Amino acid sequence: MAQFDYDLFVIGAGSGGVRAARMSAMKGAKVAIAEEYRVGGTCVVRGCVPKKFLVYASAYGKGFTAAKGYGWTAKDVSFDWKTLIDAVHDEVSRLSGIYWKNLSNSGVEIIEDRAVFEDEHTIRLVKSDRTITAKHILIAVGGTPARLDIPGDDLTITSNEAFHLDTLPRHVVINGGGYIACEFAQIFAGLGSEVCLVYRGDTVLRGFDDDIRAHIHEELKKSGVRVITHANTVRIEDRGEGWKAVHLDTGDTIDADVVMHAVGRVAKTEGLNLEAAGVETRENGAVKVDAFSKTTADHIYAVGDVTDRIQLTPVAIREGAAFAETVFGGNPTAFDHADVASAVFTQPPVGSVGLTEHQARQTHGKIDIYKSVFRPMKNVLSGSDSRMIIKLVVKADDQRVLGVHMAGDDAPEIIQAAAIAVKAGLTKGQFDATCAVHPTVAEEMVTLREKWTPPELGAS
């Protein structure tokens, strides 16, 4: 029988890799994990966690203004970018240390090195220039921000570098219209920067429900973000003294001191030498896997963003847990990717679970729509004209709730509970039978009674 250095070798210490490594070790496997940067991965180091802190920070500016309507007077209010960024980095370091400690306490060997494949069972550690072997290998390297192949691309930053800016930008141009682009647009706007969002499509947040997309598009503009649609950045020019000229295919030029690309994320498979191990990728570079996260090589698996199934931290964690249960727990487990809730931390934020209206019509034909757009009670005294939208997508024949979509304060918190109902297959009648909590914005979910009919369909 072949002898290996490890039962499991994990490449990448992000959320999915860490969960898989820890659970596998606790099931008795000899495990090592390699990380070339910092333990914690995208979410902890350069994604969800630091970004959410920036969202909190930017919201305070609006809060000071809103507080006046409630009798508060705040004088000599100012903001210091360095104080915020230093605090965020301190917290990121603390969390990364916790991840490291948890791995170590679970018996996982942590290797600070870049790992690439030599063959189907052999890994080469680049910095130390040594090789190790493993019976099973898990690829959990995540993704990386996509770039634009245009002149002057080297003058731009991505979400990775946004957390390391020395000063708050004066004027930011953000290329993209997805959740990262929209979140950072309102982060910078809330902190005092001028912001321009350049997007090739007609409405931001492609893939989300159309009503939510339109709602957030308008809220971006209300927050002071200049949104330019049907446009692409084709060239970036260095104008000196820290300023760049952003040239669009519309013929327009925008001056900015920071230009940020937020045009999607790609699997970080380049340079892993996957072909040497017989691991196939799709056209976009993502690793091909089956329902159990197994790649085209029997003993090699992949979880998380590198597979480009659903690019969410909790999904990577569940996939990592399912892998450990399958390979080292003797219990084949496939994570169910249906009805996974998500949030977009725009201002106001988005919460979404299940099918959009468009998807539901394509899949089920006849559906019922219930929705409400209203001014939250909190905004009445503050004077804010920001609205909230709550929308239910319901299957017409059996009244099962197929999707819940909302945009407004606390939407991400509310959607977690709504996701339980959607996942459980509850019906509109069961929503209706649930007594409201008053006064809350969430009560709209259980008090919607009137069906919405698209204008082109007329009255039903």
C-alpha cells in the first residue's frame, strides 16, 4: 500500500479550507494546510469582514444627519480614514489569529507557503522548495478580482487594495455594477468621496430580482453616486499629481484620483499546475466538481469560490463540512445549493432568497406576486425619503413561496429568518397565518394580501 505524508493536504486556508481541515483532523485524519498569504482567506482578510466595517463607518455620516430629526445636535463632527483603517486591520489580524489557533488546536499542521501540484498525489511547496505527498488533496484557493485588459489597467485598484489606501479618495471611479461595486460606491460616498459608477448594463445588480435592481439603482443616485450605464472604460491615463483620466467608450472622460475595478471575481487556479494532477477546469478557470465536490481526479476535491458554484462564505463552509463528512466521516454528503440566502450591503442593504420573479415565471409559468414599497417609520422624523421594498414570489397552483426579496434597513437580518421558511417550502397561507410584530418593517412579509398584476397583463 502506498504511504503518504498526509491523509489530507488542503491548498488554501480560507473559510472552506479551514472548515474542511479542522473537521477532517477531528475525525482522525493527518492534515496539513498551506496558505501563501494570511490564514482566513478572502472573507476575513480582504472581503466580507473588513468591508462590513467600512459599511458601518460610512453609515454614521447619514446617521448624524438623521439624528437631527430626533432632537440630537452633533457638533464638530469629523472623520479620519487612518483611524478607521488601522482599527479594521487590527480586527482582521485578531480574527486571522483565531483561525490559526483553531486550526492548530484541531491538530492541523499549518504551512506558510505556496502549494502547486507536481502530480496527482504530490504537492510542491514553492518557497521552501520541497515536496510532500497526500492521499487526498482539497483545492480551496478561492477567487481573485477580475481585471480589465485595457491601457492603463496598472493604474487601478480592486477590492483587495481598497483596504490599504493611505488616504480617503477625493473622487473614485468604480467600474462594475455588481454587489462589490455598489457596496464600495456607497461606502466611499458615505465617507465623503465623490463617486462615479461606470456600468456596461442598464441596471445594477445583475442576477437579482428586477424590482430590487431598480430600487437600489435609484438609492445609489439618492446617496450621491453618479451612475453611468451603457458605458465601458476603455483607457486610463496618468495625468500626474495622483490624478487619472478615465476614458469611456461613450467619448466621455472622468477625472479621478482612485480608479477601482469591481467587474467580478475569477477562480484563482492559474499557476496551480492542475493538469499535472488530472484536474479539469471550465472555460472560466473554475474547477469542475460533482455534487460531492470531487474533481475529475478521484482523490482530489475542491470547495468554495474556486468551483464558482455560489460565491458565498457560508456556502464554502458548508461545502468544506460536507467534504470532511464524505471523505473522512464515512457519510457521503452533498450540500444543497438551492434556496441559499444572500445579502448585499448597500445602503439600504438587500436581502434575497429563492427564485426571482423572472426565474419563477420561466420555471413554473403562472405565479403570484405580492410586494410593498413604503417609507419605513424610522425615516419619518429623520426626513429621509429612502424607501423599502419587500416582495414575495409565490407559485400559483400550490401557493408555495418561491422567493423573498427585500431592500431596506435590516434586510440582511430579516432574510435569514425568511430563508428558513423558503427552504422549508412554506406557503403564502402559512405566511399569512403568522401574526405580525408591530411596529416593524418585517411585518410587511406577513400582511401582504393584494396580488400585484403586471400592467401588460391587465387585471386578472
